Amino acid sequence: MPSQIAIGAAVPGCAKVDPILIADNVRRQFGGNVAVDVEHVEIPRGLITALIGPNGAGKTTFFNLLTGFDQPNSGDWTFDGVKLAGVPAFKVARMGMVRTFQLTKSLNMITVMENMRLGAQRQPGESLLRALIKPLWKRNEEEITARAAELLTRFKLDTKSDDFAASLSGGQRKLLEMARALMTQPRLVMLDEPMAGVNPALTQSLLEHIRGLKNEGMTVLFVEHDMHMVRNISDWVIVMAEGKIVAEGPPNEVMKNPAVIDAYLGAHHDTDLGTDKQAKGN
Amino acid sequence: MDLILGNAISWLFQPITAAYALAAIGIALHFGFTGLLNFGQAVFMAVGAYGFSISVKFFGLGFWPAVGVAVIASIAMAFLLGIPTLRLRSDYLAIVTIAAAEVFRFIVSTTSAQPVTGGPQGLNQYSDGFYAMNPIPVGHYKFWVWDFNQDDLFAIAVSWVVVVFFAILLAILIRSPWGRVIKGIREDEDAVRSLGKNVYSYKMQSLVVGGLMGTFAGILFVLPTSVQPGNYGTTLTFYIWTILLLGGASTVIGSIVGAMIFWSLLSLTGDLLSTGVDNGTITFLTQNQVGAIRFILVGVALMLLVIFRPQGIFGNKKELYFNA
Ligand SMILES: Nc1ncnc2c1ncn2[C@@H]1O[C@H](COP(=O)(O)OP(=O)(O)O)[C@@H](O)[C@H]1O
Ligand SMILES: [Mg+2]
């Protein structure tokens, strides 16, 4: 299996057969604290990759940098061959690289359906002048609404369609945020702790959704502390610690890697990588 | 008594009320729908008042070109205020707008600017071009306790046509996909950015459109009266915010009704108090204090409103902004 994903041995920063995202020397410092210092990493296309690591490892910061929400001190990265350094966040999303946030950003005072519609791209009615002439955007709106309704059904939020997002539970908001991201029809989906706070009854179906994305041809990169989920659905695991990539490989092999155990034990001694116990993250 | 009531009721439809309503609709777009803290709506009104009147008086332009100058000046002002602040946290816009309004007022009221702006005296008699378009026959029109001439009626009619036009425009905009993006920005601009929207551009568009409403309000405000620099202080902005919160920040109709209530109440309390002072029933106030006390009463009414109905009269309880 690994031979189909990586070129050569599964070492930190190894090249991939078909990478969709390639980052080089991405470095971000907060004062004296180096939050991210990634020499080289490649994300394989069409697969599910997990980014794991103890709290404060720099995973969220790395997401922020890659998606244009934060600027690195140095570094370069390409998405599908297009250089992204310095590209503003909204353009990154338009290119098909969409992310969710660790702290859910549901748009509380608008309805669940409007949240979803907001994810759609190329709605001409989003331009100030065309907004005034409904016939110019009515058909797009119908198409968008149909697509949104379908996704809401898939995420079991269809009954909440007309409610304000504020009325959803924390887990439902996570689901809404993910569904909304999918409305952009991305090629790469980056999920920052998609399972945190989600009702355990829903986790299984969430896993199925993520597998479904892969079946539809999307690439998924997600941050997660739930080792059960990581082992269950990821094709590849990348481990970060103290801003650096310290290990890579297929899930079962990475969990045995001494560098990984070190990284985790360095931060919290109570995390047992062998069981399904969930490490609390922030 | 009829006179007092008639006076209060006339404030429901005075051009001044229309002007305040329109300015409030502008900040409904800024604050209620986009989340922008514009504490300088007075500057957009001043740009309208001075842009229009200077064009007529100093440059000798006709009515429509003068309106065009005000519109261009308003858009320029929105860019001037927005470019340095809209990428920053929301409080920066608040500081810059409040300061800009004061700076503008100081500049136009200096004596060295007198030849153009009229300095501290301001400007008057620039409305001939406007009243020349009046189709209403010359005469006095009496209803109940009111007595209007043809120009009064024309100013009232035009003012409310303009207000209704912009109210409908805003209602259409906020129900459109454009409005959806705007409301999304109010809730969480990073989320909207992550969905591929150019947040900075939308905030700028909102600032320009809401500012234009302020500018048209400024023109309506001065057409039947005169341009007085003292009118464009922070109190003007404060009254407009009062009206906005009174009616409900994320509504369109709220600004209109808010302006009506605000001005009628001011008139009613003022008239009642001064009658009371005159006929001796109120002994603890002098006539001079009545002007101030009625604003205190309005302030108290606003406090009660924020406590007991924080979403405003027309606001939806779920769309609430005092939830911090
Ligand atoms: N905005 C910020 N300002 C200062 N330090 C930050 C900021 N964001 C993150 N950090 C620091 O960067 C490091 C990495 O944080 P983060 O990326 O959130 O880690 P993770 O998501 O892996 O838990 C931490 O030490 C954190 O304190
Ligand atoms: Mg994190």
C-alpha cells in the first residue's frame, strides 16, 4: 500500500506519487515561538490524509497559512501546481481548496439554508448591481437550493433548514460547517478537528461522509485527535510536533513509530495511542 | 391642545424626519446588516449638504449636476474612510468615521473657508433649482391645524419618495444573494472568506451604498432649510443611531418609524413641557430648560427600550445585537 502513495520510504517529507499540495520551508513565528517550521510536505491527491500531533504542534497554524488566513515568515506552497503564497484566503477557496475551522464558525443569525447557499460559487446575484434584478440569478438560486437541500439531507440537517444556525447544537454546527464547505465544490477539503464535539451517535455517519468525499474524487486533509477515526478512515498519516513534520506513513505503521510515541508522550503522558481514547484538543 | 397634537403629528412627515429616516436606513445597512460600526453618518450627510449647496452657490451648477457632485464626493468619502480601516478590526472604522465627521465640520466652519462654505454662518438659498421643478400650483394648502405652501408640500413629497425608493432598494438588496454575503460578514467574516467571498470588497460596497443614503439624507435635510455647520456634530450621528436602535437595527421599516417616533416625541414633550411652564403647572423648570429636558426624556426612553426591547420595535428577537 505505502508504495502506491509515497515514492520510496515513508520518511518525514517524503515525495508522493501524485501530490495535490506541496509545501516547502513554511515557517511561522509568533514572537520567539516557532509555531510552524515545515521543511517539505506533500499531500497525496484523491486520498484521505490525517494530520495529527499533540496540542500546540502547529496544525491549526499550518492550516491557516496554507489557506491564506495567516501569513508565514517564509515559505512556498503550490496547490495543483499553482503557487499560493500571498494569495488571499477567498481566492484560495475559489481555487477549490476549502477549509473548516477548529472553533466552529457557523453564521448564527442567518438560517441553516442561507448558510449553505453562501457556500455556492458563481452566483451572479452576489454582485451588487445584478442583485437588484432577480431574473438574473433566480435560476442559479434554484439550482443552489436543490444542491444545498441534498447535502443537508445527507448530513441529517434537512429538518433544520429554516432555523437560525444559532439553534443548532455544537456538533450540528460542525456538520453544517462541513456541509457548507462542500457547497463550494472543492477539490481539497481541509477539516480542522471535524469530530470534536460531535455527538458519538453521529460520528459513524460522519466517517461515512468523509469516505464519500474521497469516492467523489475529493482530497481530504484533516486534523484529528480521535485515533479511532484516524486509523479508520485515513490512507496516510502525517505527524507534527513542535511545528515540524516528525513522521509520515500509513496509519498502522505510524502509530508504532517511536518518534510519534515520543511526540505524544512529550506533551501528554495519558494519551494511549493503542486505544480509541480521545485526546482533548483545542 | 390641537395645535400641540398637530405639531407632533406633522413631525411624522416633515422633510427633516424623512432625512433622519434615510440616514438611519444607511446605518441599518452598515451596522444592522454588515456589522460595520459607522459612527460618522454625520459626515456623509455633511458631504451631501455641502457638496450640493457649494455646487449650486459657488460653482453655479444646476440641481441635478449638484446632486451628481454630492454623489461623487460621497463615494470618494466612503473610499477615504474605508480603504485604511476595512481590513482591520471593526473598531477602527468607528474611530475613523467619528474623527472624520468632526474634522469635516471644523474645516467647513473655519472663517478662511468662508467664501466657499460660508464658514460659521453656513449657506442658504441654493434651492431655487429644486423648487423650479415644483408642479404644485402656488397657494396655501390648509388641513386641520396645518398650513402649507406649495414648496412645503413639494419638499415633503420629494423627501418621502426618496426615502421609500431607498427603503425598497435596501429591502431588495438584503433579500438577494448580495445581502446574504453581507449578513454573513456581520456574523463572521472569516467564515465568509473561507467560502470564497471577497469580504473587503463587500464591506466597501456596503460602506459606499449606506454612505450614499446618508448623503441623500443630507441633501433632503438642507433643501427646505439652510446649511449650518453646527448641525453636523456627533449629536447628529447619535440621534440617527437612536432612531436606528429604536426601530430595530436589522430592519428597513424600523428606521422610518423610528425617525417618526423620535421627532414626534421630541415635539410633543417639548410642547407639553413649555405649555406647562407657561401656565404655571410646571414650576420646577424654566422655558430655557425645556429644550434640554426633552432630550433627557428621549435618552431615558431609549435606555428603557434597550432594557425591555433590545431588538428595537420591529426587530426580530433572534436577530439581536446587544447579546454581548
Ligand atoms: N495568533 C497567535 N499568536 C501567538 N501564538 C500563537 C497564535 N496562534 C497559535 N499560536 C501558538 O502556535 C503554536 C501552535 O498552535 P496551533 O497551531 O493552534 O496548534 P495545534 O492546532 O496543533 O494545537 C502554539 O504554541 C500556540 O500557542
Ligand atoms: Mg488546532
